[in-house]
Amino acid sequence: MRHCIKISVAFSASVLLAEAAVHALDIPVASGKVSMQITSCLVSSVKSPGKTYDCTTEANKSVAACNGTELCEIPIGYNLTAGKDIDPGSGFLGKRVKIVYQCGAVSQQWGPYNQDDHASLVMDCSGAWW
Amino acid sequence: MIGEIEFMNTSKKAVILSLVLFSGAGSAAAFSPVSPSSRAVNPNDYPKLTETELGHIRHLVKMAHQLPGDWSGYGSQWLLTECTQQFQLAFSGMTLALVQHQYTPAYRELYREAIDANIQKLQHPDIWERWMFSSRSGARGGILNDMQPGWMDPIAKDNIMLKAYLLQLGAAYEMLYGDRKYDQPGAFTFFYRGQGMGNGLIKFRYSLGDIAKNIHQEVVDSDYVGSACEPARIFWACQAPSSVGFLHYDQVHGTDYGNILRKMKNSWVAKGFIDPKTYTYSEVVRTSWEDRAADQKPVPLSPMVRDIGGWSGMFNHAWDRKFVEAAYYGVGGRARDEALKFYLTGEFAKAPSTFDDPIHAYASVAWGLFLAYAAEVGDKEAVDKMLAYAQRNYKSVWENGEYYYPRSDDYSVDENGNSHGIDPWTGNVFIPMARLNKGGAFYKLYNQPWGEEQYRQPYISNVDALSTNVSQAFYDKTKDALIVTLEPGPIAEKQVQFTVRQLEPTKTYSVTKNDKVLGHLDRRSGGNADGSGSMTWREDGSLLVTTEIAKAQTFIISASR
């Protein structure tokens, strides 16, 4: 029994080391957990560029909920601006969302897209970035 | 709620009970007395699809089930930005809906699956991504000085040319089947994953309720003029599918979106976009880019019966019957007479070409729209003449049990004044729709909605659609009788099976096949084996029927006690 535990511990340690090595190489793993992080998230008014909202915190919450999956959906509606309209009256076309995220060392920009309660950006750390 | 259709290995799962249905092969003395109710049921009193109509339906169903991205047979040369696939899908779905509602209400799986398939196809990127072009608008029409960035979400703003059909078909589906699947969040999902363009992967999710609310709000925000087709262009025709979609939606959900229909009509009249005295209208109203209620400008008024008049007429008949019929005929009936002459003499094919319609394909679409409009208002004379014109001039095809009129680009006018050109929208959909609509079919579809009573009635399922056509499937509640006629399909089989569902377990049913009384059947009895087929109660309470299919077989299953 003790022998089995030793083997199990050794195996687990090997797996953890291998995973760490993959992260160290900054190569997103083909399956399993990946390192996705929001670098920046910005909602900005189209007509009044000074009106912006830093939504990095909100976007990272969505990423955290994905729990390390390769593909992670981030709703890009008013959830990003605490339920508020940063430019009231500007309508559907009035606000745009841009998100920059990292898969390991690789940086990606998604958006700008219209802020839209029915839309979700699908962040992709699967490696298919062409 | 109608149960999910089962495809079980019936030979294994059927439970054959001990008693045998009184056999028709025996002597008369062996039969139970024939009930008065079964004698009173005459199959000829119920709707029945003809061979041609079955061929049309088979073609529509086949097209609905083509693999995603396979648009074989849909291609049109009418080069409007959105192309015409979405319209073919939508009008095909509504044709199947009217057949479901009025011809074979007790046979649902074929229509249910095909309507759903059409709805799924409307979410295919080939359909909705066209919006990225349309939403850019531009200088054409004098609305802007240049194209705009546009937007990707096909529902959020404008684009009634897509979302109206999602509402119309989704609500019709829910009304027909009592299945609220489109109420689910994300029931309509549009996933942009195109390579080489765009700002990354993005999904747009809507429920049927989201779409209804969106369209309703746009109509209100436009001062009741409507939801725009392309940005800043509101067509009367494009409002009709969503208008009637509201009717079904309200019936299913208990809402009152339909109250905007009269307000919209009144607004068009008050603003001079519809002249109710001359039955003329502005096909399109232009608005400001920013505000659909601002700078509304009509184009010169034209008769409501021609061009795209039928687009609205065939559906608006459901809620504005008198006006729509009057508009069809025009003052003194002249508009209808002139239009019919126009479409029967090849004149329509001589209409001036436009740069987005190099081969007059739109002329054929207008031909089909008029035909469908004539059918809905019950102008049998016009329908018969136009169908005769189609038979003479369009090359109809029978193929694998499907009947349709394939596209022809020959829009020249021959020495007899006929044109042979036909667009797929007309050949695939409008002609079948008109042939199947004996007058007021859409009126009935929207004014005689189904509910729990219909969902609980007996119906048949598990029909092999390759070997079997169902030309009759009707439950007559006044006689408590189910009338079913099966006909051979394109794949020859000696025997076929079907399942009868939702018979009352406490009732005894009289069974007649091809005018021959087989006897009585109830849950206490089992199957029969009279040499020509069998009937077997199954564990789930359904009745499995096996029959030969070399020729048409008509069954009457009526409650006798």
C-alpha cells in the first residue's frame, strides 16, 4: 500500500512538473487548463472618445469563471460597465468594446465590437490564431 | 406537449398482447358490429394532398434537410445584398406550416423537423453574415455620403429581412407543436468564426422573446412606421412577416404585441405612405441614418398588388382582410386585371432591367408573389390561369418523388408572348405555396391557432418518408375519428409501418381499411393478422400498424364506444 502511494506521489509530481514546463515554454496546451489573462478591456464611446470605462476587472471575472478552458466566452454587454450606459442616448452603435488578452506570452486583441447585451467574445487559447 | 418521436426497433419492443383484432378475412359473422360512427366517416370529406402537392412538399422537405452550406437549387440571380436563400427558407417553412395546419394536422414529424431545419438554416453564416454588407449602407439612395463600418449582430438593429422570419417561423413552430424550444436563451445563435476578416470570434444569442421585443421596440421607435430592412430603409412588405409573427407569438405567450399592427397601418395612412382610396403605397420609406422616426420620405406611390405587393398581402390578409382583398383588386378590380394580364403575357419579363437584376430574375419573383397573393385572397381564376401558364412555360421536374420547377434564365419572350424564365424562389416555393393555398390558408393559420386540445389529439408518427407519402392525416374531433391515407413513396417497399399515438386507452376503436371493416380494437385486445397487415398495442400506449403499400391505403380509426 505504501509502495502504491509512493508511485502515486511520484506520478503526480511528474505531471505537475510537465505542466509547469509547458507553461514555462509559453505554449498553450492542446487540452486541459490554459493560462488566459485579460491584459486590458476598454469600453469607449464612439462619438466622445473621452468617455471610457476600464472593464478589465469585469472581463477577468468572466475568464476566471471559465476555469482554464481553451475557449472562454466573455459577455460584452452592460455587464462590463456595471450595468451603466457610459454614453446615454448614443444607442447600439455608440459604444465599442476592445479586449486584449494573453495566452501565455501570446497577446491577442478581440474587438472592437459594439457593446451588446446579446454578444459574447469567444477568447481563444487553442492556438488556432491565423 | 407532443412527445418526442421514438425510432424504436418495433419488432423487439412491441408488446403483442393476447387478443386478436377481429379479422376482416373471416366471415361476416366473425366481425363485431360496425359502429355507426365509422360508417359516418367518409375520407373524401377530409383534406387530402394530391400527387403533385405531395411532390412539392417532398421537394421543400428535401431542401430543408440539405447539409449545412449546401445551397443546391437555391441559387438566384436576383442580386439583392441579402440574396434570396433566407426568403426561400422562410416562405418554404410557412408553406409547410400551412400544410401542417390544414391538410395533415395528424402527421407532424415531417413538417416539424423540416420547419425546424429551415429555422436552423437561417442561422447559418451564409445567411446572416450577409448583414455585414447590408449594414454598411452607403451613398445609394441618398442616405449617406459613404459606406459605414456597419455592424455584425444580425438582430440588434434593423435587418427585419432576417429577424422577421425567425419570429414568424419560430412562433408558428411553437403554436403548431406546443414546443417552446425557441423561448430558451440562445435558441437563435449566430457564431462568427470567419477567417481572414473580423475582430475575433463572437457569438450573438437571442431567444424568440428577445426578437419579438426587439422588433416591437423598433416599430414603436419609428413612430409606427416599422423596422428597417437595410439601415434607414423601411419597406411595408418587410413588416408583414413579423406582424403575423406577433399574432402567433401572442397566442402562445399571452402577450399583446399585435396591438401595434393597426397603429402601424394607421401611421402609414396618416403620413401618406398608404393611400387607402387608391390602394397605392410607398414600397419603401427612407429615414435618417440615426433616427428611424426622423426624415421619413416615401417614394412615389404604386399599386399594392404588383411587384412586392404580394409579400405583404399574403400575410397581412390574416389581420387586415378586407383592406388586403380590396387592395388586391384595386379600384373597380382594375389593378388585379392589369396585373394578371401583365403576368400572363410575358410583359413582366420585358420590364426594364436594373443593374442588380441583369436577367430579370426579380420579375419572376414578382410573378410568384402575385400568384401567392392571388391564392391567399381566393382568386381561383387567377391562380388557375397562372398555374396553367407555369405548366406551359416552365419545365417542371419529377425527381425522386419531388416536384418543382427548376431555374431557367431564359427571360426572352417568345412569339406567343410567353417567357420561360423562372427564379428558384418561385419554382421552389411560390408555385407550391399557391397550389396548396386554396384561399385564406394564412388567414386560418393565424386565426385558428392550435393549443392543448390539438396537442392531445391522436396522430401518427414513425412514418418512413422515403417509402411512404402521407396524403391524409386528420383527426375529426366531432366524430372522434382519425383518418389516414398512405401512398407509395419514391422507394418501393412491400410493407410499411406507422405508429398511432394518443388514442384513449379506455376507448374501443373501430378500424376500417380501404372501406373494409377490420373490426374493433382496444387496449384489452392485441394485434390482428389478416394477411395484409397487423396492429399491435405497444407498452407506451401507442398502436403500431403494419400495412402493404403497393397502392394507397386508407385507415379510419374511430372511437366506437
